[in-house]
Amino acid sequence: MTRYRKQDPEITRRRFINAAMGTTATVGIVSLVGVLGTANPVFRLTRDKMPPVEGDILVHASASKEGEPIKISELSEQLVRAWPMGKDKEGNKLIRKGDPNNVLAIYRFPKGQIVAPTHLDATIDGEIVAYSDICTHAGCSVSDDDQQEGQMKCPCHSGQYDPKRGCIVVGGPPPRALAQLPIKQDGEGLVVGGFFLENPYPFTESEWEARKEAVKAQLA
Amino acid sequence: MNQWLDERLHISRLNDKFLRKAFPVHHSFFLGEITLFSLIILIITGIVLALSYEPSNSLVVNSFDPGTAEKQNLIPAAYHSALKINAMPFGDMLRRVHHWTANIMVAAAVIHMMRIYFTGAFKKPREINWWIGMLLLIFTALTAVTGYILPYDNYAYNTVKVVYGIAASVPWVGSWLAQAAFAGNFPGDGIIPRIYGYHIMLLPGILLALTGAHMLIMIKQKHTQPQYAKRIAYKKIVGVPLLTQQTPIMLMLTLLFAGIVLLFSAFIPVHPVEFFGPPSTTPINNIKPDWYLLWVFGALAIIPSFEMNILGGVIGSEFVGAILLPTMVIGAMFAVPMLDRSKDNNYYAENPTNHPVRLAIGTSFMALLIILSVAGYKPDLISGNVLTTANANTVLWILVFLVPAVTYFSTIGIVRGIRSLREADERESLAHAAAADD
């Protein structure tokens, strides 16, 4: 009798449906992840998004004087915000404000007040110094401290920096100092002497090295 | 007409199933309804605003102040359309109503949640609705935050910059995450269309779905009954039916609520875009998030700076203050129903003073959030010479621990006092009754 007992099919109906649904769900989720990947557009390094490079002229960033070259006589212990201005492929003037993190803070202190860890050879006569104006904490623009002359304070989470000492953090949550930008005098105006000496916001050290290489490769 | 409809749609079944839902009569049960009305007002005003809003951050010439031919006055299209909405008849009013209602919605939801917590209404069988309520709170806050980025004035610009920074502070995947969420490196060309999509499609869709689930589960499980229901009819559902008794009450409440919002909006301006101006390099002094996120902001202001490198990922103070801490707080709130070990279903709203530890934990939790919000005013406290730069962090950190602790113990003390008074009263009335019997 056992010879004629009904044989189980190789795969039961339930198992088949479960496997089919599992496969469908997996394929669906994987393709959804693929689609979500397109939410992140490709970054193209154009000249207006480049960080300040050697030879850029520093121009005013405030709305009323935007684009006018900064004169040394206009600088003081009050912060002056600047954009780097380079040239596009045709050689026309181009303010590098495609990346808002390019905004710079420029100070002029009486001789002798700027001390290490500021890179003194990157200042002008130890008097004029330029930093990235972007707070290393959350990327806000840092302002003058309304309490202490010659100090900087971020209005977002009150991170404090000392521009006379390499913009080290003297209070609040920022993780590291503002990056210093080497500058040189050119007649009445200021020009950039090279890349930021440290990694500015939002770059990590390795990202910053990679960006510098990318900029050099594109400008070469 | 009822009959005509009933023959075709069987609306009498709908009536029996949903419209006769009993609503307990107690003013604290209106808080959830106010949240719901806010959502409705927000959707209506939001639709009208969307008709005139231009979701784009490309630069256009400011038609109110075009500048000169050589130097045109270019502003983002979104900001330009906000200016145009303000110039429409009642346009500014519309924006204010939308903004005020959003604030009130969060407030009503928070107070509604406090009612649920303090009366033990989250207990079995209503844990699921507590969790859905938590999600509603989170998504309401997200919708509100994306909403105030949309005018794309300088304030909004600085806000979204910080939000981008927070997203980017997640170790390992942060920068990818921030770029995916905000359409590329900040400020991406598509940042406003992206946030507009979140604000008017994705997040409201989630909110509506969650609200629907919240309501259906509430109808299925019934409200927790107030204490008076126990006295009137033990183990029976007491209340007025939705149709027709509760409906006029709700309508009256809606009208009163809408009236108050209009009054607020008429006299108290919110988010003056003209004052903040278009996005610029000049930061806004003492920028603050809305009140319900001030505690995160405060935590960020007092956490000292540090940076740790773990396997190539950077863990900084920003990640700890703006992501880890809120996750812990929200996680604790999610865990609330699981801390209750009772096996029986809870039918009646409990008197908070009968559960002093729960009450005290709740009040000290609120105290913690309030003191962290105060810490958000650190720059103002320093400028106002209440604190100095040197002692601000120390003082605020001490308060962060001291105030919740004091609140905890004083709540316990007050509850004990109330209980002993009540017991004394009962003894006295018993004694009187005994004396009267003699």
C-alpha cells in the first residue's frame, strides 16, 4: 500500500509563495535604495566653488561694497569680511562665492599683538591676518565678540576664538581653530599667498588634501 | 436624503461604528483636539500659501528694489516670493496664521502628551498609541523646521546651514547623508525645491497617515475614562457621543481657537522676512531655533569642544549635543510604556498624586528641558552681564543637574504633603460621621 501513498511535491505551495514574496521584497528594497542614491547630486568643482588660491584678490563681502577690493587702510581691530576673487577660464574677474564657506575674516592689530600659534610668516608684517570666517562647529559666519574687543564669537552656539593667537578656540563648542589663510600685500590691496594652512570647515584633513590636489590639477 | 444615502452607502453602519463614539467630558481631553484643529488650519493655510510660493533658490531680480543696470539686486526666488506674499492683501496675515498655528500645534501636542503621561493613559493597552504619538511629535517638529527654512531669508539660510552641519556631523556617513538630504554640498542648487518637497508632500503625508492611525486606534480602544466615570457607572464607557453632542463642542472650540490664533497673528508679527533680508555672509546676532528645539540648542551651547577619531569617523561635540542627546531623550520617552509592568488593562485616568515617582520623574524631566532651553540663552545672559564668559558653562552645568534634582524631591515632598492632608481630612470626616452617628 505504501507504494501508492501520495508523494509530496518537491516544494510546497506555502514555501513557494514565501520565497517568491521574499525575493520580490528584497529586489524592491535594493532598487529603492538605488533610487534614493540619486537624491545626492554629483559635486562639480567649478571655479566659483574653489577655495581661495594663490593670487586671488581679496574683495569686500558686505552687501553694500561687494566686489570692491579691500584696501589696507580700511582694516582695523573690527572684523572685515572678504571673498577671494579669482579669474574664470576667459580671464574675467570671478568672485568665488559659489561656496559660501569661502568667506574670510580679516583683522589688523597693532604690531606685536599677534603671537603664536598664528603663522606669522603668513601675515603681513605681523599686523594683518586672514582666517576662514566659518565656525568649525556648525558652519555659521563668526562675528566680532560684542563683549571683548579683538575677540571673535559665533552667533549660533557662542563658540569663541582669539584671532591674535591663531584663532584658537577660547570658549564654546567648536572642535578646532579657524583655518589661517596666508596673505601678501599688493600695493594698497591684499592677495592670497596660498591655500588655507589648516583644513577649513567642513573638510577633514584628508578631504582637504584631496580638494587641494583637485584644485591644483584643474588650474594647471 | 439620509435614507437615499443609507440605501446606497449604508451610512447607518458608519454612524453606529464611528459617529456614536463616546467622548469623556473633561477639559484636559480637548488638548489632542486642538492639535488636530491646528493640523487642519495648517493644511488649509498651507495650500493657500503654496499657491503663491515659488520653490526655487535661483537668483532673480528683486522687483521691489531692482538696483541698477550694472549692479542688479539679485535675491533668491523663494525669498522674492515671500516678499510678494507679504505684499498681497492679507498675505502677511496668512503667513503669520500659518506660523503661529504651527507653534501652537507643537505646544498643544506637548501638553496633550503631558496629560497622557501624568494620568497614566499610556499604560496597557494604549502603548501603541503612545509610540504613534511620539512619532507624530517628531514629524511635527521636522515639518515645522523645514517650514521655517522655506522663506529663505538670512535667518532661514543660517538655520538650514546649522541643520546641514548637524546632519554632516554624524560619524562615517555624515557628509553623504547631509548631501543626500539637502541636495548636494551646502547650499546646493536644489536645496529649496528639496525642502519644499519635504515640507508639503513627504512630511505632511506621514503626519496625516500617523494621525489617521492615532484616531482609529483611539476609537477602537476608547479613551481612558476620567475618574468620575468610575463613580457613575463602573466598567462602562461614559461620555457624550460624537454626533451630535460632541460635534458642537468641537466646532465651538475650533472657532474659539481660530479666533485666538487670528488675534495673535494680527498683533504679534512672526518671522519678518523684510527685516532679516536675503541670505548673506553677515550672520544674525543671537539666532535661536523655535522654542521646542531650544533645549537642543542649549545643550550645544554648553557642551565643551572635543573631537574623537574612531576608525576614521569623527565624533564631535556637535554630534553628541544635537544627535546623541536628543536620541537619548526621545528614546527615554519611547520607553515610558515599557517601564510599566502591570499586566491588566488600564481603564481609568489615574490621579497623578497617587503615583508620586512617575509624577516627580515627569516634572524633573520638564525641568531639565527648561533649564537646557535657558542655557540656549547663554550669549544673551553673557551680554546682559548675568553671567560671564568664564563662569557661564560652570553655572549652567550645575543648574542642569541641580534644578531637575530639586524639582524631583520637592514634587515628592509636595505629593506627600497633599496625601497627608487628604488622609487627615478623611480621618476627620470619619470622626465627624462617627460622632454624628452617636
